[in-house]
Amino acid sequence: MLADAARMRRVVYLFLLLFAAPPAWPGAWLREQDKAFTAASVTAFKDPNDTYDYKTAFYAEFGYRPKLTIGLDIEENRDLYGHALLFARLPVSDFGNWGRLAAEFGAGAHHRQRDAWALYKLTLSYGKGFQSGWGNGWVAVDTAVEYRTHDAVFRKLDITAGLSADRLLNPLIQLETTYTPDKPLFWKARSSIMIRPRSSKTTWVLGIERNQARTDTGLKIALWTEF
């Protein structure tokens, strides 16, 4: 009981820190118990009138139990629309060298300007580590159904692949797709470099992004931290 109470205090403290931070990173792997991970990012495109179209995001997860990871996912687009989601991730199956599956259940809210409604999300994630001539790496595939009340049902498929070799620079590639009825498929493609000094728990991520809604290229900067 005392251990659970102490763990709950850490969880509360973590979420207070999250809400104080500026407004992601799901997957098939669970966070180690009592360990945490955060990712804060900003993505910006320059408009023809010299203003910027930008999006901020904040993601965090905490290993509450060996088989339970909880977390928070926040995204905001120029204060015009965005969402905040609390989630829980559970293991589904471990195939050893063939990878693993995890399920994630989330609930929260989405908004457009000052109007807000409920948001529910179910995600099934597959992840697998691999070895290559350039070092160890991983690939993750996330499929999700997201129900936004007063809006639509979003069907998502995201693919992420990267290297995690013990060196300063490693590549990262991400493809995100979203389908809603009666609308064209929305996609984002992002190529990034992860910068992590040895023995550091902080990683900087610098990337460029193209998406279906724009003809120009955007810049993404993220900071990942492990606790």
C-alpha cells in the first residue's frame, strides 16, 4: 500500500509538471516501472505573408506498473484547434524476435477555438527491433480509431522507423496517415535526425515535414527526455 501511494504521488507530480509545460510518441513498448519519458515539439511552416503556421505538441508516458503504462498526449494548432488525451497502454502479445503487440485506450477532449467536445481513441501497436550494418534500430506500426464527438471518426495508420546506435546522430523516418469519410486521405511524411550525446538522457530531434495540405516544407524541432 505504501509503495502504491508513493507511486501515485509520483504520477500526480509528473502530470502537474506536464500541464505546466508547453503544449508524440506512442508505440508497442511499455515504459519500465517508475520510469518516464516526455517529448515536446514545435512544427512550423512559413506562409507567403511572412507569418508562420505552427503546431505545438507534448507527449509523456509513465511506467505505472510492469504491464501498465499511462500517459498524456496534447496537441495545439495556433490556438485554433487541438486535443488533450489521457491514455493507458497494455501488452497484448510478445512474439520474441518477431516483435510485440500492445493496445492503448485513450479518452479526453478536442476543441475548435472555444468549443470543446469529448474524444475517444483505441490504438493497436506493433513494434520490432532489428539489427543493421548501421547499428540497432526499430520499426513501429500504429493503427488507431479516433472518435471525436460533434466531428467524425478518424482512422489512422502511422509508421515509424529509426536507428538507436550508440553514437551522436541517428536517422528517424515517420509517415502518418488519417482517413475520414468523404475526405481525401491526409498524410504527413517526416525525415529527421536524432541528436543524443553519449550517457545523456536527452535527445534533440530536427526534421523536415511535408503533408497533403501544403506544397512547401516545414521544420520540426523536438526535445525528448527520459527520467
